[in-house]
Amino acid sequence: MLSCVDSTVAVPDVDVSNPKGTPEIEPMYLQKLWSMASDVSLQEEERNALRAKYFDQCTKWRTLQARLITAITNLGVSEFWASMCQALREHGLCGDCGSRATVKNVVCFCLGNLGDHAPLYQLSVLILILERLGVHHEKCFVFDPCHSPKEIDVLKHLGFTVLDGSDDARIRVRQMTLFYMPHGDFGLTNNLIAANFDSLHLIAVLGNNLAWVCNPEDKDTTSAAERMDRTMSRAPFVQKVLAAVKETHLQDTFASKVRSQLPRLAPRISNAFANSVCDSLDCTLSTFPPQVPWAHISRALEPAHRESAL
């Protein structure tokens, strides 16, 4: 069972004029590696090898820091982020619209390897969303089976709560929760809807378009009537609620702007990098009304499973 405890984050004062006055706290894997390299019981050759490994890993960590900071600052002033903020307001998730409870928790599944381009920018979006919604990082629960021990240490270093598993997204929520699933497959989304079938107004899903979740041939322009008319679906619980869902599709205008600016800024190399930047931030924000017109629908299709509570 997942449990959350209300808490606040204390931000220490930093003297920028004396950056070396207090040593920077590093992710746990670096702290352990440095501790090993400082072990006087080891031979000097062994300590030197461990120090070399430490400095190599430290360089990679600082590179990740720089890339993440750059992504956050660039995204934070982009048209894409402005559209995201507008969508969050229109869906009543910012706590300033009065139409929906303030988001208390955020759950992120399927983020991907942090060293890759797309997951790094998706992590940046997640951090910006937490700031916009006023959700502390320890109230953001993250899990991806592909994360290495080092990546888990990095996520914990950033303040996130890393889960031991996802329960295949069968998580029943008790308060308003945003699920960010940038690479979530249809099965996870279907499980999430099934687990919260009686309280869908307490969840928001930022991930794949729900019509696509039900049928990969559907597009964003597919009408609700056309969606509901389907007799077969790979995500039957999602299929049942399509008529009531409110969706806002967010196109990755950030990547398209990068692609459009490159030929102007560096025309001699633009062709060599034409396909390097893909639309990795495309997503759809989906929410449900507090009234549940589908509550009378049988849940007979739901398989027996253990649900976690959040």
C-alpha cells in the first residue's frame, strides 16, 4: 500500500558568492563511490582506480544536471509550456478555478532512461508541472522498470518518491491525483481506469490520447460517437468512459520550433540533423466530470487483482 504524509520542503539559503563554502550533496551512488575511494585499507592503486571512476561518474552527473537545467529553462518559456498551463487551468487542476479539487499527488510511470533525450525533456515537464501545481517532489511517485540503480538515486536526489513497483497501474486514489505516463501502454491506462471506475473525477491522465488507447487507428479528430460505436476494444474500461472524458491534445510545438529554426541558424549542417529531434512531448490531458453517468455500467470485465491505494 502506498501512503503519503503531508510535509514541506525546507530550502536552505545558498551563498552564491561562495559556492564552495558548503559542499554540494551528490546522489547516493556518488557518495558511496567516493567513500570507497577514500578507504585507507585499500592499496593506493585500488584507491586511484576508484577515484578515477568517481570523477568519471561525477562528470556524467554534472552533464545530466546541465542538460536538465537547460531543458527546464528552455521549456519553461516555450509555447508548449504555455499551452500546458492553459490546459491545466481549463481542466481545473491548478486550484484556482474552483471547479475541481487541488491536485494532491502526482504519479509518473514509464518515464524512460534519463540519459536519453526524450525522457530528459519529459522529466523537465514533470518538474515544471509540480511547480505549477504546487506539489512537493516527495508527493510525486515515480516508477519505471528500466531505471537503473543510478537513475533511481538521481530521482531520489531530486526529491521524488521512487516506488518498488507500479502494480500495473492498478492504483485506487482517494484524493485528486495526476498520472503522468508519457510512454504508458494501453494496458496500464485500462488498469488505471478500471481501478478508479467509481471515482474517475479524482484522476487526471497526462499521456496517450484515450481514443488511441482503445484503438490505435483512431486519431485526435475521431468523434466521441464514433469511439463509443466500436464493439471491440483492446482497452474495454477506457472504451466505456470515452463519451464523458474531457480531453486536450498538446502538440509538441517545442520540437517543431527547434526543427524550423535550425536551417536558419546553421544551414550547412541542418540536413545532417533533419531527423534528430522528434515530437517526444506530444500528449493528451484527460479528466472526468464529478458526475458519473457510467456508474451503472457493470465491472464484470475487470479481472481479479490487488489494488494499491494512494
